Amino acid sequence: MNHFYIEYRIRGDPKRYLKRLRTELAYRFRIRRGGKQSPPHITLYGPFKTAEYKGVFSRIEKVAKRYKVVPFSIDGFERRQGLSGKVIVGHINASPQLVNLRRELAEELNQIVKREDCQPWDTKGDAWFHTTILQNVDQRKYDGIWHYLNRKKKPFYPQHLVRITILNSRRRIECEYDLILERWLNRREALSKSLYRKTISKLIELLGRPPARRQPARIGLIKKIIMRLHPR
């Protein structure tokens, strides 16, 4: 049997924000974090197991080819009772495109994954879109953490889902499907920063926005100083 987990890996500023927040909460509330922490992500399907190795890839590609621009935003915090304890997460405001993509992925994969080999939320019509900040939170610290978060400025990060990542049984990247470039990426390509910049450049073209122009460091610094002295 092949064990997989399908997700979208959050990158850029929101990734850095969420990782800093995890560290801040762990330090402030003395939370011991065992083992390697998963990078910020959105679960799309799984974890699950199936004998149909090639079928997983072909069905993901079948769904992914129907989508190009899949917006969503990270806009605040949520807390819930999870399967194994209390969790605090970043709230994902999912667009209709993201909702439909996730639903169609589940419908396709459920044809080759037995009900007992997948998660209950993957056999239902609804999905909870979120990115985990803390899980299995001690009840004694739970309310304090939530109160602390609600005093902070709520995050707001408009984003686009540009890739679908398949993880293996060790939670390592098996490969990724790039919606924008319309191709599979192996692990090395999936981790390539230059290839990711190519993906984002193509996304910007699809959105009809002019490409970002890099300013010389000195000019950029001068403009920042002017903006602080003379805000609009």
C-alpha cells in the first residue's frame, strides 16, 4: 500500500509570519514542541493509503488542469476541538475555486481509496479550510493563548494556490503539480526558488498585473524614509 498526504504549502510572507507566531507562542506559554514541525500548509486530502500509485497522480492532474487562478486569504484566527485535542489555527477564507478544487479532488480520489483507508472529512461534502498554528493544546493554556491572540492585530494575506503537493509516508515531498506551469515537479524542482519565481511571474501575467520592478537598494531606502516623514 502507498501512503500519501496532499496539501498546499504556504510560502513567502505568510509562511514567515506563521512560523514566527508559532515560536512566539511556544516561548511565551512554555509549550514544548516535540520533533520536526510541519511547515505551514493547507490540507487538501488525506492522509490516506491506496494500492493505486499511478492513479493518485493521474486523478490529481485531471482535477488540477481545470484550474489556473485559485485565490484564498489568511484572515484571522480560529480555535476548535480536533480529533486528538484542542487546536488553534489561521483561518482560511476559501474562494469558490478553492472549495470546488478540494471537493473535486476528494471525489476523484475516493474512487481509488477505500473508505476505511481515508479520513472521515474526505468522504463528506464540507471541508474546514485552515492552517494549523498549535495543536493538542493544554487546556490550562488554551484560553490564555486565545486571549493573547485576540489582542494581536489579525493577519490578512491574500494568496493564490499555485501548486498541489503530494507527500509520502515520511511526510517528504514526493512531487508537486504546478497549476500555473501545468506540469509535474520532482522534489528538487519543487524546492527550487528560481522555479517558484517563474511560477509567480506567470501567475502575475495571468492576473493582468505589470511585473514587479526591483528598485536599487538606495532609492528604495530613500522612498521609505520619505513615506515615514510624509505619509499619504
